[in-house]
Amino acid sequence: MSNQFDVIVFGATSFVGQLLCQYLVDTFNGDDQESLRWAMAGRSQAKLSELQRKLQQPELPVLLADAADETSLKTLCQQTRVVVSTVGPYALYGEQLVKVCVELGTDYCDLTGEVQWIRLMLDRYEDTAQKSGARIIHCSGFDSIPSDMGVYFTQKKAKEVFGSFCTDISMGVKAAKGGLSGGTLASMINITREAAKDPGLRRQLANPYLICPENDNLKAKQKDVQTPTYDAGFRVWLAPFIMAAINSRVVFRSNALAEYPYGKEFRYNEAMLMGSGFKGRFRSTLLVAGLGLFMLSLVIKPTRWFMERFVLPKPGEGPSPNGQKAGFYDIRFLGKTADGQEIRTRVVGQGDPGYSSTARMLGQVAAGLALDFHENQQKTGKVGGFWTTSTLFGDRLIERLEKDADITFEVLRS
């Protein structure tokens, strides 16, 4: 491979793809910052040229490739160390690119939260990735970096303070402002369609250890917040968090890949923190009812059609620049050790979680793959395989996120 580029953004003209490209222009320009050789790729020359003009980067390389054309994907991957993909739903459009990266030994990252597709990719390509040296990282945005890296940070601090890791961690979304992306909704709708007609898939999706090694014999029962629930640790009422289904599974995979430093009985759950007292209980009940109606509308074909046609944002749609800047999230972690000691931490991010903050996170994962594990064009450090962000990067990604992605990690006193 020529490795003409460090990174190629595939799907550059998607909504998040455009945000990612702008972020790369702003962050990796070489002026007292890291320098990154990168290019944009997609299937439409006209759209890529328009994005080139929008970014005011007439010299930025533009490459053509189609998610369904293996030959064009091979040509693409042979030119770069890393491919970052924003082309979803990945269960519909993502496999060929993963296959090509794995076969050629090209590193890859994406934004998928489609846990059933990740399981399929593991079954089909994990062995080949380990042999070829390709490092594959799914879930490199709001799902699931704050959760995965937040647990990593909490456990690291617990070990420093208590001398032992937490056996139980609860994550609570204290506050968040932002929209659910059209791409995320398209993935949810696709999963709902598949699950509605496939009982086997429904059983898969209910398995908290779905993307852990299948022979590790994990049996610890996990808490799944589905109804209004009072939590004595956070001292508030809880409601379901829509991203918990993917985030928790990534956290359990991280524990497995690290050879269970937190133990095979490690428990982890996620929820929305809705407040205390009657007000908190009412808000929790209202949110549970709303989520139930929303999910029901996706299951029933006529209402799903109506929602897709008239209500939900389409893939490629998103908030205005001002709306993106106004977004934020404040996520809390409560960890408990086996002997009852507690630690509280938080992860705070600026920018719309599913758009601007996600673009920054994805950009730093791609840059980390390209710059932190290569020396004289030879891979060093972690070997090929399907990784999570915490197990591949550890502290280095926290450094990147705090420096250039407007995300902070901190220990709380109480």
C-alpha cells in the first residue's frame, strides 16, 4: 500500500460527514497543531466538489467510491492508513467496506450503534482482522465513547483511590440538549423492522453480552431500566436511556477484551436522571410513556410510514450551526467497589451530542488510529482486531478529547 493519506473520510457529504470534514480542516492544519494528510470520498463528484468549495479547500483531494462496489473500495483503502465511515445504516451499507479494510489491513472506524450488525461483523471478519493487522473500531461517536471512556476513567480513578476496581457502575444522563440524528433514527428503524419479523434477533438484542467473546460464559444478571425507578445511589428517579442498549454492550466488551479486570460479575447500567420527589417521578413516568409510544409507532407499519414521511428527520438532515453549538451533555457515573466504597465522576461535552460532538470524537479516533500507532509507515502497539475505544487508546484518547474535542472528564467530590 502507498499510504498516500493518513485518513480518508468515506461518506464525506453526509450531514455528520460534512461536520467531520470541517473539524479536520480546523483542527489538523499543521499550524502549531498535528498535521494530517486526508481526503474526502463518496459516490457523487458533484456533491464532493460542492463540499470542497464550502470548506474553502480547493486542493483537498477528492476520491470516488461506492459502498456496494468492492473494486472501488479496494482502490480507496489501498491509499490510506485509516478509513472513517459515516455511511449508514451500516447493516444496509457497511459490510463491504469492513470486509475490504480487514482483508487489506487498513484501519477503520465508524459511528454505528447497530449491535446486531457488529455481532455479524465479528463473526465474519474478526479472525481475518487479527491476521491482517487491521484495527476496527465501531461506535466512535456519542454512542459509545462517553460511556466507554467514562467507565474507563471511573475505574482508573477508583483503582488509584481505593486500590481496587468497581464491581458495579451506574451511568446517569443528568442533562443533555440536542437532536436525534436522522442517521441514528434510520438505524433504529432498520433494527425495528428486522426485529419485528425475527424472534432470533429479538433474543440477540436482549443479550447484554452479545458482542463479548461467546465462550467466556458470562452470566451475571444486568439491571435494565425500563420503567420509572427510584435509585438510592443517585437519589433520583430514573427513566430509560435510548442509547443504553448499545453503550452497555460496548462497556461489557471492553471488560472482556481487557481480560476482565473488573471481574466477570461486573455490573453496569445506564438511565436518564429525572429528578427527585413527585416531580422526578412524574417526569420519569411521562418519558417512559413517550418512549413506549414512540417505539410502538416504529413497530406498526402505518404509523412507521407516517413518522418516516412527516415527523422524523431524514438521513442527511440536522440542526442549524447555532443549534449545534447550543447542544451539550452532562453524564454522571457512580461506581461501587466490592467493599462498599463509592466514587462519582462525570463526562461533560459541548456541542450537540449526535452531531458536532460526535464529529469531534470521530475525528479524534481517526487521527489516533492514523498518528498514534504508526511509525515509518509500520504499525506499532496494538495488533489487529475489533477493538473498543477504551481498550485501544486508554488515556491517550482522553488526552485527545480534552485537548481538541471540548470534552472533560473529572472526579466529583460528592
